[in-house]
Amino acid sequence: MLVRAELKVEDSAKAYTERAVDVAQRLVGEFPGRSEPAFLLGEVKYEQQEYKEAEQIWGEALKVDSSQPYAYQAMGLMALEEGNYETAISHWRKALEKDPNWPGTHRAIALTLMHLGRVQDAVPELEADLSISPQSPQTHFLLGQAHFQLEKLDEARKSYESAIRFNPRFSSAYYGLSRTLLRLGQRDAAKEQLDRFQELKGGERKAKREGEEAYDDLVAQRSALARTYDRAGMIYFSYGNDMKAAAHFRVAGQLDPTHVESRFNLANVRAKKGEMKDAIRLYEEVTRLRPQDTRAHLALGGLYSRTGRPSDAEESLRKVIALVPDHPIGYRELANLLLRTRTKPKEAEALARKAVAMEPGAWNYDLLAWACYLNGNYLDAEDAASKAVELEPSNRAYREHYETIRQRR
């Protein structure tokens, strides 16, 4: 019902922009005194380049709830556009105070610091951003730029290569890599990367010309409206109204068939409601639209396992490891799957050891203890179980596992 009614929008840019405002204002009316709808209305005004009105709306919303990071991040962008670098950084620091894991904020601070010539200070910011978003090609690229400027050429090379791994068409990363290899004395390899840069750059110029010729304001505004519906859906979801959340995610997906986030969010709703078939279908759509989305592969690993498809689950989790080899989550989840299915206990132990090496937390130690125990490595199992209990002494399951292993030994 809601989906059909919401899709009846006059085919004009003005109608799309007006509908985006309507969606946000409707939320404000439904939830008076709540900050999230007001922040969304500010976002809509910001996207429509009504900056002063957006700043006023956010300012009022922050008086109600100062915990929301988005407003601070957006106000930082506005300050940056006005050339107020220190003010921008101050806003972004406030955003991180509210949510230390807010994606892209550390990168924004780093880029601004680099503009100010404070390259050394930018490096830890970029590293912090990668701990949040390890697949970000932009962050890997900027880290390459910083290392290059600091004469750390081997580190620069690795960062540029990571940027290319996550975005094989990132032309600037090829150029940066070429310059780095040349400085390292690898002339042939540098020329190969420069040739690839020139090839991609030529394609980008052509695409830009064609894009300018084919640009359709209606399509752009329709996509913007889809984003508004998606964000409204997230607010409904956070308030526990799964039905309205799902309806808004569906509208977003129908307005923009390439909108990945709305499909991912709708899949989360379906999974929460136990509608596994629909959830799997939607997560699979996400992986087709965005093959490097580790969230979808990770979710599919869990759902495939729960629906009796262990081989598909294993394949999905191996993709997670391939996409983020420096993050423990893929190793941990695959080890857990292999142990539960009792198929490859030796490999499971090796994976658990990698997870512990990357993140020596109680959960990973407990997993390693289980793996060692099943493989008959009782001394290592007891040691790992002991560490899990030491880290979380109040966890009853960890204590029980430790006692079981001790008795077996």
C-alpha cells in the first residue's frame, strides 16, 4: 500500500526534491521531540544546497540531542568548503566523540591536515579510518600519498597497491604507484603502472564527456530521493517499526535499481523477521551490484549455514577473507563454521590462530581453545581457554569450556 502510493511522483526534478522534503517532514511530525528525523531533514536541505537552513535545523536538533555524529560531520564539510580548516577539524572531532567508529571522519580530518601541510599528523588518522573501513580505496590511496611525502617508499607502495586491490580502476593510485616504483629504481614496473594510469585516465575523460552529454537531472534527483527513503527507513528500523522501514527500503530500491544500501537494509529486516529466503535473495543482489561488499558476504555466510548450505557458507566466508585479509572477522567466522560442521578441524585451528594473532580477545581465544581441543592439542587448548577466562572472568561459558578442557587433559 505505502510503496504504491509513494511511487506516484510527478516526473520532474522539482517534484522529487519536494517529495524528499515531505518524507523528512513526515518523520518530524510522527516523532516530535526526536532528533533523528530533524537530522534527516537537515540532510535533505544540505543535499539541496540550502546550507544555511540545514545548519539552522541541525543546530536546533543538536540542542535536543548532541550525540548524533552526522550533523557535526556535515557542518565540518560546510566549514571546509568555506576554507575554515581548523573549524572543520573541530566539528569532525566532535563527531568522533559521539561515535568513534563513524566512517570517513578520520579520513576527512587527515585530508584537511594534509592540506595544512601536517602530513605526519595525518598518518594516524588514516590508519584509524582503515581500522573502521579496511576496504576503503580512498583511504589506502591517501595513506600512500602521505607515506610518499614522508619518503617512506615501501609503505607508500603497499598502500597504493591496496587501493588498487579494492578499486582496480583507481587511476590516481596507479600514478602514485608509478612514481613510487620509479623512486625505488624499478623503472620497468613504474612504466607499466604509468601506462595503466594513462589508459584509465583516457577512459575517464571519455566517460566524463559522455556523462556530461547524457546527464539527466531527473535521474540525479530520483537517486537523491531514493537515498532519503533509505535513511528514513533506517530511522523507522531504529525505532522498531520494521513494517514501515521495509516499505521505505522497497521504495528506495524501486526509485533507484542501483541503490545498494536499501537492498542491504531490507535484507537485514527480512533476516530479523526470519524470512531467510528473501534475505538471502537480497544479500545476493547486493553482492552482484557490489562484489566487494564484505557485509553481504558475511551475512550470507551466516544465513547459508543456518539454512543447511554449509558449502555456500564456506565460499562466502572465504570471499570475506580474500577481501579483507588483514581483518580477523573472516578467519574467525570460517573457523567457527568449520568447527561446527566438523569438516576441516586442522584448518579451523589455523584460522583461529590467525584470528587471535590479529585480535587477542576472549571470543577468539575461546574459539582457538575449542579448535585445539577437537584436534587433540590439549595443552594449547587449556592455555587458550585460560586466556579467555582471564580476559572475561564473568563469562560462564568460557569458564565451563576451561573446566571441560582441564578435566580431559
